[in-house]
Amino acid sequence: MNGTAVQRAYRVVTVNITPGATPSVDLDPSRVSKKRKDVIFWRCDGDPNWRVDFGAESPFHRSTFDQANDCSGQTLHDAKEKYYKYSVTAGGGTIDPGTIVDQ
């Protein structure tokens, strides 16, 4: 072995809720590598009914995520290397952050 093995990265995107304000995320854009097989976990302590929605174009096997399904899993093998916009609904508001898929 040459010791250059690439290690998977686990990204945690925290959804922050402030009463009377639009929710925010602490990592925008989040970045995942197809080569490393990175994954994203979404967390939101302030609203058990939060939802992440990539719509019709998701780089992951699922297009929606929530408290019960908070891990993206690896990107699809044919996901394009680009910026993917998604929506987060939490605390009565919605924001549109993004994820960048790269090599």
C-alpha cells in the first residue's frame, strides 16, 4: 500500500432556527466528493418536522430528507459535478442553500 488512500468525509449541515427569522444553515454551500464517497447529515434541533428537498434534480439516491432520513448517502455514480440548489423548510420558513458535487 502506498498510504494515499482517500478517506470519506462526513459533512454535517446544521439548520438554525431563530424565532421570527428565516432559518439558516451553517454550511452553504456544502461540498461532497464523488471520489471520496462523501455524505451529508442534516441536523435541526429546533423543529422535528424540518425537511430538505432537492426537487427533480438530486445528486443522491433520495431527493428529500428529514429527521427520519437525515443522511444523503453517497452521490449517484452519474451525478454531474456541479452546484445543486435545494430547499430547507424549518421553523415556519424556507431557505435555498446548495451542495457542490466535485470529483
